[in-house]
Amino acid sequence: MREILFVVGEASGDLHAGKVAEEIRALRPDIHMAGIGGGHMTRAGVEIIEPVENLAVMGFVEVLAHIPKHWALLRRLRARIASGGVGLVVLVDYPGFNLKVARIAHEAGVPVLYYITPQVWAWGADRLPALAKLVTKAAPILPFEEALLREHGIDATFVGHPLLDRALNLPSQAQARAALGLPDSGEILAVFPGSRRAELERHLAPFVATAQELQRRRPGLRVVFGVAPTVRIDASACPFPLVHDDSFTVLRAATAGLLKSGTTTLEAAVADLPHVIGYRTNPITYRIARRVVKIPHIGLVNVVAGREVSREFVQHALQPTEVADALAPLLSSGNSARLAALTGLAEVRSRLGTPGASRRVADMAIGLFA
């Protein structure tokens, strides 16, 4: 029996691949699906051949320690693809590893669908020739990516951002607060420090200190930390309540947010939550990134807007007092900074396409499946 082979490298990829697998299962229940993934893919009926946790790592320096594990997994994938049982490879994000998988599939004559394509607009433009050669179809999720990829000979179709699928039934602020056991009135700060160990090591202390500084200034402020389901944080390191795996409810309940850079900033845009962005990484990784990244902003919400909708505090700029200064106006109803942020977030939402990304990708996958 021929199968569709999914390869994802982190929790967000598992979520998005799981949604695509659900759509494929609804359209073609006869197709067997397997891959590297996690709970979302499992619930969608995908046979997991390797847990996604064994791949999840980011940063130039951090990747080095995982190279032997990655090569061993590539050998396993090569054998599976070479067996003749794979009719399509679906890659989701994670380009450093997935472009190697794409080459293996291309050499074996297996079509490749790349969903959530590499961010070549930020860095890694040298990957464009490889994408053009190795990828049968690309499904980018940011509005400006389709034209860029097509300019370099890549068959690309903008499918819209998958966050819009998740946001179809967002709770009201009152509903979200009730679900979290929070009061109807008053200011609430949502804090998302990240899910990877390295992110927590670098973000948790300054994020907690920022929240405490804001509470000192605004005694009635409540703080809620949103974290991934696998994250456990000792109360001595974070005295605030943790909410696991329910980001949209936390974002909708809040008045403003302090978020690490990444997809969470787009979630906040969809949830209409003004926020600031904080991010620290390995100093060597940061120095390398400064040389290769070609855009002025790191927050996806700012990249999509093409301007700074949300203030960014990166590396040594991530200082609790300064971040609190930027957050305080966003907590005040009617403040000009808050109103400007809400206008910018509406602009970002308008650029993310329309709901249905998962179904569009599923249709592509079924059309390519051999």
C-alpha cells in the first residue's frame, strides 16, 4: 500500500500537518499516512514513525549537537522512500532538515509538496535553486511568498495562513475569561515565553520580571502565562498561573501581551491583542543571524505588515523596565499607542488570506499522490 509521508520538525508543524491529514482522511480514507510527528498527527490517523520531539531544535549553534541524530533519521527516511511505498512526501516548515528529505524524494522520483515554505525572504535565498529543483509544489502561507517563489521557477500557490482555520470560532473576551476563571473586568497581561528549553532559559526570567514590574505599577493587573502542553515550570521561577495548550483563549482573555518572536505574534494579530515582542537567542547564533537576515524585523506580525506594528526587544534590549514602559500604554483603553496597535493588527489580519488552508493543501496532496 502506497502512503503519504509527512515530515515535520516541531510542535507547530505537527499541528498544521495534523489538520491537513484530517482533511485527507475525510476526502480519501483509503490513503495510508505516516510520518514524523506528534499528537495532532496521531489523532488524524497518521502512523508516527518518529516523535517530533526528537527533531525539535533551532539556532545555528544549537543544531550542531543534533547532527548525528538527524543523519540517522535521514537514513531511515531514505530507506522508506526507496522501498517504493511512498507516493508523496509532504514537508512542513523545518527547512534545514526537510530540504535534505526533498532531495532524497526527488532522487527517488517521488513528488514533494512543501507546506509552510522556508523563509527565504528573510535569509537563505541560496535555497531557492534547491526548492525549484526538488519541490513539485509549494504551498506558502504568507501573502508575499507566492510571487517570490514563482519568480525563481517554483510552482507556488498561496493557501492562506492556517491560523485562520483555528480562529473561526474565537471566544469573546468575556467567554475566554470565564473559561480561565478570570474576572470579567480589569487588566490582564498574557505572557508567552516559548516552548523550547533554550527559549525558556533565556526568556522566562526577563518575562517574569517584566510582569512583576507592571504589577508594581498597576496593582490590579493579573498575569497569565501561556505555554505548550509539555512545558513544566517550577513556581519558584514563575509565580503566575500557567495555561497549557490554549493560546487563543489566553490571548482573547487578555488586555495586552508580552510574546516571544514567532507564530504567536500572528495568533495575537488574529485574536486582536496588542502586544510587544521579546526575544533572546545564543549570542553566536544572533551574530550569525545579523549577517544573514535581510529584513528589519523579526516578529512575523511586523514582517507581514511591512512595518513595526508591535515593538521588538531583542537580545540585550530585552530589559524588564523598558519592556514594561512599552506595554503600559497598551493596557490602557483609548490610549493612542493601543489604538494604533489595533489598527495595525487589523491590517495584518486582512493580509493573511481566508480560512481553508488545510483543505487547500489536502486537495494539492491528493492531486499529487501517485
